Amino acid sequence: MKDKNLEPIIILGEEIDPDNMPKLYSWARTNPYTLEKQLKSIADKWHQGSIRSALVNFEMDLEHS
């Protein structure tokens, strides 16, 4: 269900939308600095620096844990 009142949040130049990335969206709302640091680390270590890939994979990991 889409909530028209929630605007996407931009972290490291990437859009985090509440409908497609609800776990990361919640984290971005409460502690964007920590999420940014975590995404940079994941992107550098596992995704050849791609923040987009890190976002998608991190959201999937959080949904399945």
C-alpha cells in the first residue's frame, strides 16, 4: 500500500522509497548518518563501490532476517 505522505529519502545520491525499501526507509528516517556509513562499508567491501547494489541487497537481507 502506497502512502502518498511519505517522500523518498536520498542517501549517498540514491533514492530510498518507503514502498520498495521499507526497512532501509525506516532506518534512514531515524538515523541517516549510521545508515550512510553502513552502506558505504557494504558497497566498498561487497559491491565494487555501488551504493545502489548495496541498497538493494541490504534491504533483501533485512527482510529475510
